[in-house]
Amino acid sequence: MIMLKELVGNTIDVNEEGFMTDFTQWNTQIGEALATENEISMTPKHWEVITYIQTEYKNNVPLSIRKIGKSGVVDIKEFYTLFPNAPLKTATKIAGIPKPVSCI
Amino acid sequence: MKHKKNILILGAGTAGTIMANQLVKEVDPHSWHITIADATDTHYYQPGFLFLPFGIYDEEDVKKPIRSFLPDEVKFVQEKASEIKSEEQQVLFESGKNIHYDILIIATGSTIDSSEIEGMNGPEWRKSIFDFYTFEGAKALREKLATWGGGKLVVHITEMPIKCPVAPLEFSFLADDFFGKKGMRDKVDITYVTPLSGAFTKPRATQKLEYLLKEKNINIVSDFAIESVDNENKSIKDYSGKEVPFDLLVTVPTNKGSQVIEKSGLGDELNFVPTDKGTLQSKVSPNIFVLGDATNIPTSKAGSVTHFQAEILFENVLRFIRKEELLPEFDGHANCFIETGKGKALLIDFNYDHEPVEGTFPIAGIGPLRLLKESRMNHWGKLAFRWVYWNMLLKARPIPFVKARMSLAGKNF
Ligand SMILES: Cc1cc2nc3c(=O)[nH]c(=O)nc-3n(C[C@H](O)[C@H](O)[C@H](O)COP(=O)(O)OP(=O)(O)OC[C@H]3O[C@@H](n4cnc5c(N)ncnc54)[C@H](O)[C@@H]3O)c2cc1C
């Protein structure tokens, strides 16, 4: 099910879990607002990770925590410090891409 | 004499064996050799590893000679491959032997690697830390469970993907039943620890089935990304600082593709081979195909999935031989029984696009199996699967009513 959501003056499509379903609707302002909703205050390092995730997504590379740990952008420990609890879920949500399907 | 071409199948587990049996029926024996290689001579029925620790199955139930499932026309080579040289179309073996191929089918499966997590294979490995994803692990665990006096049992998944992703949950359900029957359930505290956000990998199933954990008094810790195992204090720790103590840890270590994939530089970061999710052709080279757990495609790694894939791959190999276009027919269809203990089981059915659905299987509106609902019939289905596996599935005999592509009839969305 897809729902409409109002965010910083934009309307975005999200699924039941709050993941955006149309990446073309994403912009940094929306990313910032999604981060705030998830209690993250963005720093340049956070953005570096988000940019990496979006690039991989655009290239159709499946994402996993392990993959991000080996990206050279952050190691797994830092990834958890930046996005506590469920970092991949939170980071992909902020990045405006679907939840990774590594979970099957 | 005319020079024959060679189809080489690497790995004679579920995937390789099905493929050998299928190809032999259709491929012209005057133009093609079919060769299959495996490091061992034993075929393990891995779904049985779930039942072995509880004494439901014995060792003889889960192992048989590889050779007895292969057609006579297929050449079996018992050797361990050390490198695939895709440019030269050759596979090198540890013995120094090498085999040339015209078509290679990679079916090397996946195995656990407990060295991925600090402390996992430390001093407590096979003392209070066990796996049940290997024959040896399941056997060792059976001995442990037979005499264990109780305490904190932690059932744990290290990271996804793992083969048969529901097996650890089934293990928890069977443990509840096992200790109940022994009259010591009150002495055992069961906790299920997962890197996912819920007990099942699919949100729809989690929402429908989380009641089972409550009913069976199984605690759940989710979103747990393990960093290390503390052997001294007997606990597992995650990257965010969470800690779960155990007396007995039953873990599913990181699942990885075969080492030969890594050595050949053909895999992703977990040694799974990048594969086209519709045609099952590898992205490495057009004459290399991949089947079963060895692929990186986004569906469950399971015997049932392998069986569905095999039908599609078989067609595509024939098309490749005839120089026809391949069909992107594989839809990610997975179908698994989930043992829930006490003589009952669930059945789930899903594919790339559809989450587990409710309804009936395999015949629309009739069943006899019910999807996403516990029943005794489903449990008999699960046990019957062993017979089907040894007698029909491996030999690529058609299983009545069960189709490679997921049927949407008789199912509720
Ligand atoms: C505990 C457990 C429970 C399960 N339950 C179910 C279930 O209920 N239903 C279900 O559908 N599936 C289940 N599965 C999953 C199922 O067993 C696998 O998905 C299936 O066996 C995959 O087949 P495969 O041929 O890809 O790999 P495998 O059957 O593992 O075969 C791989 C073969 O390759 C060989 N090999 C590897 N490397 C080399 C090399 N370098 N040289 C030569 N040979 C090599 C190995 O020796 C092995 O024989 C379960 C698995 C486990 C562990």
C-alpha cells in the first residue's frame, strides 16, 4: 500500500513502513526532514554515507551492512554510531530508497 | 571420431544433481558429454539437519551416496575444484587435474563460516556454542541437548542471507516442544536473536505469525547485528552495545559461497556469483550458468527454490546450445514448510513480487495444504518432503501440481 505524506512542503509517496517508493521525489531537504523524524542530526559524514548508498542503489548494487562496512566510507562500527540501532534501515529510509531486500 | 563438447556441473548437491538428471534426458549424447564434480561422495539432506539435534531423524536419514542419484551416462568426478578459469574455459582441481568445458553450471552451494565473527569459533565452540547447518554441527548438538540441564538457550542468526531462512525459527519451535516433552520447559529460557526487524524475513509473515512466539513463550531480540562472542562471560554483543547472555548458543554463522568462487574472483563480498535473476545466466561469462544457493539473486536459498530454478535453467541451457535467446522466466518462486512443533507446520509461498500469501496449495481452492496457517497436514507435508526429495526432486521427476512459476490462483492477496 502506498500512502501520500506531506514533508517540508513536498508530497512524497511512502509505504507502510515509511520508505519512499519513488526516488525521483527525493531531495536533500526531504532527506534532512526524514533524518529529523528518525532522530538523526545530519553531519557531513552522514551525507557521505547517504550519497554512497544512493550511488549503489542507482547502479543496482544490492546493499548490506557488510557491503557498507567494506565501502571505504565508514566501517561497521562507525555506521552504527552514525545511525544507531538499525543503521541500514534508517540510512536507506533517509536516502529515499526502498528497504534493501537482503532480508529473504 | 567426432569431437564432443562438455557440459561441466560443479557441485553435486541438490542443484547439480537435479540438473544432471534433467540434462541427460534432452541433450544429444553424440555431441555432448555431461560431467559433474563434487569434493565429497556423500549427498546430505540438509533440511534433515533441523531434526537431527532433537533425535527426530537419525544420521542414516540424512546422508546417501552422491553416485546413487546420478544417471549412468553422467561422468562423476570426486575432486575439489580450486579455480575456475573463465577465459580459458577450464576448471582446475586440487589434485592438479583440469577439465575443459563448453558450458559450466556452477552449483557449489553455500556454507557457514564461523570465523567471520570475533570469538564465535573460540574456546566455547562445540562446548556451549553450536551450529546445526552442518552434519557435524547437528550431530554435536544432538549430544549436547541429550544431557543439557537447562538455562538460557539463545537461537541466533549472524547475518543475512542464510539458506533456509526459517530454519532457526523452526529450531526454536522444536526446542520448545523438545524441552516440553522432557518435562523441563520451565528450566529453559528460549530467546530468538535476529538481525532482521522481526521474526520472519517478510513483513507480511511477521505480522501474521508473531503470535506463535508469544504462544510458545519465546523471547525475541530483533535488529541485532552481532559484533563479537564473549567466550568468558558467555554472551553475544552487537555493534550498538546490546548484549544477550547465553548458557547454550545455537547460532547460524555467516553463510558464504564456496571458496573456489572467491579464489576465481567470480563472487560478490560473500562469494555469491552475480547472476541474472530471470535467466540464471552468470554475469561473468555467457557460457557460465548458476543454480541454487551459489547465486546472488534476491530470493530465498532453499531446496524448493533450487528445484523451481532448475526447470527454467534447463530450458535456458538447451536454448543456449541451440543459440536461441534465453528466457527471463524465473520469478523468484519459493515455497517452504515451517515446522511449528507439536506435530504442526505452516506453509508459505512467495516470489520476487508477492509476499507470502494465504490460501491453498498446490491446488487452488482445494489444497490440501493451507498457506500461512498452522495445520497437521502441513507437518506431514514437511516430513513427506524427505521422501519427495530423495525419490523425485533429485531425479528431476515432475512433482504433481507443483509449478516452477508461482501460481496466483487460490491465493488471497
Ligand atoms: C538446517 C537446514 C535446513 C534446511 N531446510 C530446508 C527446507 O526445509 N526446505 C528447503 O527447500 N530447503 C532447506 N534447506 C536448504 C537446502 O538444503 C539448500 O538450499 C539446497 O541444498 C541448495 O542446493 P545447492 O545444490 O545449491 O547446494 P548444496 O546442496 O549445498 O550443494 C553444493 C555442493 O557443492 C559441493 N562443492 C562446494 N564447493 C566445491 C568445490 N570447490 N569443488 C567441488 N565441489 C564443491 C559441495 O560438496 C556440495 O555437495 C535447508 C538447509 C539447512 C542447512
